[in-house]
Amino acid sequence: MRLKFFLPLLLAVFPLCLATARNTPPTPPQGVPRAAGDPFLGTWKLNLAKSTYNPGPPPQHQTYTFEPADDNGVKFTAAGVDARGNPIHIEYTGHFDGKEFPVRGNRNSSRVVLQRIDLYTVEGENRQDGKVIRRFRRTVTPDGKTMTVMEKGTDVNGVVSENVVVYDRQ
């Protein structure tokens, strides 16, 4: 009889205890602004040695910057130099609500859709003319030092790519 009473209580409390023991903050509820403790915010530099580009080639260098925007939003900027030596400058401001937002500077994508999975994970889609051309998943390590972006899609020339891109916090 006691097991029937204590088991639901244990199942409800255990995740909070685990998060505290790992010194990891629990995920804020959906819709709560995350600016103060958002592990994505800041500047991230591409680590080519730890990244894989299939089919490639990778950019020469690239930096991602995430800044807080509006209520529960993010301003994203990518800057760098592509494999051919051309400048990269991509920007968008979006929310984690599954709606489309405009993208500037990306020849493969005119819209982005973002969804916050948990404090350390964001999933998204790049779209062109209403069609999903790339899906991505960004994950930050609990220590906040590394971000891994897994992406798969097709560019405007029909080339399919599947990349695992690693960034280091600056």
C-alpha cells in the first residue's frame, strides 16, 4: 500500500533531485523568457578540427552570435568566409514558437522556424518558397563551452549534405 503512495511522489521528485545533483538548472517552462540563463547566448567560433562536412568543403572560418530579442526571442548572426573565399553574413530574429521568420543573407533559405526542446537544445528548419530545405538541431553542453549543430538538407543546386558542426564559446 505504501508503494502505491510513494512511487508517484518519487517519480515526480527524482528528476528535480537529479538536476540539482548534476548542478544543472531545470528547464524553464515553455514561453518563459530565457535571456538571463540561456546557454546559447554569446559568440561561438567554428572548430573545423572537430566538425565533419559531407560532402564539403567547409567554410574557411565562421562565427555564430546569439543575442536576446523581444520576449523569448533570439537574434542570430553568422559571419565568416565560405570555402571559395566569399564573405558569409546571415541574420534573423525569431522566436521559439514554430512559426516562420525571415532570413537575410542566405542564398539557400529565406525563412527559419525554431523550436526550443529544452534549455540546451533547439531544433529548426530552413525553408525556401515554403519548402523545408534543411533541418538542424543545436545542442549546448551543460558546461556551456561547446555547441554542436547537426544539420541535414539540400541546397539550391540539389546537393544533399549532412554535417556535424562544432563551435567553441568565445
